[in-house]
Amino acid sequence: MAISDRRRGSGWGILVACAVALSLPAGCAGRPGPQSLETVAIKDVQPEKQVQVYAVTTRNRTKPGVNQFDTGRAVSPNYARFTVSIPPGHAPAKIEWPKGKPDPAKSFAVTAQSALSEAEFDKDMLASARKTRKVGVFVHGYNYNFVESLFRLAQMSGDANIEGAPILFSWPSQASVAGYLADKESATYSRDYLAKLLIELAKDRGPGDITLLGHSMGGWLVMETLRQLKLEGREDVLSRIEVLLAAPDIDADVFRTQISVVGKMSPPLTLLVSKDDRALKASSLLAADSVRVGALDITDPLVNEIALKEGVQIVDISELSASDAFKHDRFASLATLYPAVTANGRRATLGQAGAFVFDLAGSTISSPFRLASTILAQ
């Protein structure tokens, strides 16, 4: 029996409620606009942290040499570098959004930025690689504008306190509730460019040196890109990537066919799931009530069986807090736990296929089927 044979109930009232819920990143408070990317000076402010973020985007630039991007599809990637200031008193896993002009004392703010050519981007990344061979790439999900994805990556990088400059891969989401189908097309449009980025990053790096995180519909883009690399025979690139998909908005049966092509990865490809994710419930209804991978129930023996067969690690993060009412962004909380988990020589080992639960304290990842089992190394 396929995973998608397990259906959920539906109804027009639920569909309308969930459709409203899909306006996720900014909620009812209004979305951050282009003014949030205005460069501001830090005067008498001691920021919590400043994070340098590189951006590779298939969005159109509104003007040559200016880091403002619209929802159009660029014919070739655009590149940029930002320094994002995190305000004093920052709450972990949160983004303190600007209200009007960014104020480094109260909100996330861009304190430096440059538009880069592809050659300048490559040169900068080579310089960064001399400091640390590790590199992280974040692929955002549906209904995100550029600044929302930029600030989310800055938040996660700052909270995790990881060395090295992270890379945002931003595809041209419409940043609109009604843009779901257009977003799916734009995500698919961008897979060649994500593949090209990963091929470039894989040069002179070893196994697992690239961490690739795809959220929501970004998970679809990641899987399509991995599938393409596999079909092109680029095992040299795939072997260097550690993949995490957070609340992936992918039909469960489609995912099964994707992973059958990609094959088992080392470390195993990891799915971060929550069966109470309301945004994925809406997506399920829009897709004729099909199960989404990001909402799998790991207590179902069938899910564990498939995870073991396909060599995938599925981790339920339902106990982690969410900053929105729709429980779709729990992955952002993982960054705040990273320093504690790695303290005193302890680090999470993502090296085991199967279904697991991430506990509230972030101290154990245990199997709901083998309670004595953990994958936390001392």
C-alpha cells in the first residue's frame, strides 16, 4: 500500500481556513517590503550579532546593480552579498521585523550590501572556503518574498552560531496566497540553476561539506535538483551534500519515486516532519487530499518501514515551538538548539535511517519503535 492511500477528511470550510493560513511569513501584520533592504548605519547600538549572507537568486533585479528583486524569472542567476544585523535582546528562533525603516536597535537590518557578478561571487566563496570548507545553502518555500527568506537565513545562522557564510538560494515566489501554482512552476524553473550552484560548491570539498536545507516547496525544488544531478551522473556532487528537508511540500508517492532515482545518501537524507502542520493540510486539500511528506505520522509502522527501505531518516519535530499559528516553521527553532547539542563534544549524528522523535530539550532523538535507541553521540 502506498503512503498516499491514507487519506484525510476534507471540506470547503477547512479549505478556506487553510487557504488563509497559507499567508505564512508575515501573517496579518503586513509583509516586509523593499524598504527593509535599505542599508542603514549602526551608530550607538551593540547588535546581538552581524551575519554575512550570500544570495544566489533566479529572481529578476529591478535595476542593474541594485539588490532589489521582483517576482520575474531571471534568464541567469543574480548574485549579492549582505550583512544583516540582529538586534540586541533578540528572541531565539524569532525575526524582529522592521516597522518602516529598519532600526538596528529594534529590528533585523541590512548594514552592508553589494551586488556581485558571478565571478565576484565565486571569488568571495573561495576566500570563505579557506576559513571553513563547510557551506550551507537554504532554499525557501512557497509564499516568501526575498527579504523574508534573507532574514530567515540570517536568524538561523545567527542562532546556530556556525562559522562560515551561508548561502540563500531564492527562487521567484509570487509571495501571494493565490500564487501556489505559479510558485510550483517557478521552483521547477529554478532547478537547473540550483544544480549549477551545487556543482560549483562541490569543487574542492569533501563528503558532507555542503548542507542543503529546503523548506516547504523548497523541498520540492531540492528533490528535483538531486534527481537531475543523479540522472546526469553527478555522484561526485551528491556525495558531498548533506540534505535536510523541513516540512517538505511534496506528495508522498512522488517523493518515493524521487528518492528511488536519487538513491540512498550518506548521511541519510533527513525529513523534518510534523503531522499537525496546518499549511501542509491546506496543500494536501489543494492536491486532491494527497498526503504530504512533511506531515507524515512517524508512529505509523508503514512510515518507518518505508524510511528504512529507502535509507531516509524521518525526524518528528512536533515538540519544538513554532513562531506562527500554522506550525509550519518549527525548523527555525532547531538553530537555537545547535550550540547546546554540540556543547562538551556532543553532536547529533544524522547517520541512521528510520523514524525518530526529537525531544523538547534537544537532548535525544529516539525511535518511537525502539525507545532505547538514540542517535546522539557522546
